[in-house]
Amino acid sequence: MNETNQAAKVADTPLRASHTLSAFWEGIGRTSWIAPYWSLESLKVLRQPETWVFFAFAYAVLPFYLSNPSRENLFIVLMAYFALAWALCFYVFIAKRRTNIWMGLATAVFTRLVGRWFGHILKVTILAPFYHLSESPTDILKAIGIFGSFGFNEELLKALPVLLLAFVLKRIKTPIDGMFYGAMSGLSFAAWEGYTYLDDPTKGEILTVAFVRITNSMFMHAAYPAIAGYFIALAIRKRRPLLLSAVGIGIATVLHSLFDIFITTHGPLIVIVVFLVFIAYADRSQRIASETEESQTMPTKAQPEMVDVP
């Protein structure tokens, strides 16, 4: 009898193991969880923009690294790579995908190709005296020089494409548009300026310069014109567009100049101030965008039907 029971148990062991494996397989979600081949087969994953964004940022550097790039090309790719990373941050977290990213990239290209030369022309002509004053040993004269040169000139050239989009091309509808396009213009300028700093041995140790230029500098250069873009967007709906645009560029110029003047003494404090001002305008822009969307989607009151009275 014992031999019969033992034989039954031995025969039943594979069956129990099969049930255990089956229960385990069901518990972990079967094939669709372990190997989600249906998602790949339907190509739904490949149609999602997030897939290609992750792939681009993870993969793009590898072939460039294997190509044994020159020092100059390395600097260019480094600044462009982090400028694009910042652009995505502004697009997702600040603009909330409520604006046109392709128009933003076009704005960045315009600043690189046209705005930079516009600023150079002002530098060697009208604003040349301010650049001379910026090197003055007198603190007051130096501050005035920084305000009229690096402050005003750089913020004006970064605001140029936003002004064209607002008043010539009529492509700016909300403050979110103005802030995002302004930020893209600023990132383009920051990438170019960062490249020139990395290629200049007099600017300091290269790793330190690179670290600052891809972090704090990029944000600050994007925040200034974004603030100006907020006012430029508001100016479209107001009776005094030139005044509001000037106020926005003026605020950006003041913040930029204060940072340049006090960078070695109160630099971190100025960064906090700029950040708080930027976030305040970004929050207000989101509120305006939400109110606009609600007003557009709000159903109109149904008109009462007219009944013919006999």
C-alpha cells in the first residue's frame, strides 16, 4: 500500500509542478508582461514622440564619440546637446505643450543666424560707447556700460525674433507663446556664447566653464527673454504695444545687468530673484491660457425656440 501511495505521489509531482508554473506564469502577467511584443509589432511605441526623444538623447552621443571628434566640434555638440535638453524642459514643464515647438526651433535658428549679427552691428555702432564704459575702473561708469552693452544689446537681439513673430507674422497668441519663443531665442544665444567661452582659454578652467555654461548660464539667458516675451505677448491685445514691449525688454535688461554687475558678490541671490520672477510670469501665463481655453470650450446658452402664436 505504501509503495502504491509513493508511486502515485511520484506520478503526481510533474502535474503539481505544471500547475505551480502555470499559476506563477499567470501571476506575473504571462507573455504580454515579460515580452510585450504586441506593442512593438503594432509600432505604437515608435509612433510616440517620447520614444524618439529618449532614443535621441541616449544614442546621439555614441556615434559622435566613435567618430573621434575635434575639440571644436566637441564644444559645438556639447552646447547644442544641452540647449536642446533645456528646450524640452521649457516645452514640457513651462509651456505644457501648449505652443509650437517647431516655431520655437525656428526662433532659435533665427537668433543664431540673424539676431547675433544684429547685436554685433549695434555693438560696433550705436552701443559702442557703452562697451567702452563696461571696462571702466569706476564702478558707476562700469555699471552704466554693462547696462547699455551686455544687458540691453543682448536682450534686444534675443527679443528681436519674438517681436517679429508677434507684430509681423502674427504667430503669438498667448503669453505662453511669447515666453517659450523668448526662451528658445535665449537658449540659442547661450549655446553660441558658451561655445565661444569654451574655446577661449582666458575664461578659466574648461570643465568649470562648461559646467556653468550648460546649467546656470543657459537657464538665465533663457529666462531673461522669456520674461520679455511675456510682455510682448500681452502687448498684442493692448492699445500701447510699444510701451509694454519696452517694459518687458527693460525688465530683462535690468535683471541681466544686475547679474553681470554683482555676479562675484551677490550672484546666487540674483539667480534666485530671476527664478522667482520667471516662475511668477510662467504661472500667470498658464492661468491666462487655461482661462482662454475654458472660454473657448464653454457652451453657449441655448436660445429659446420661437413658437408661432396663432
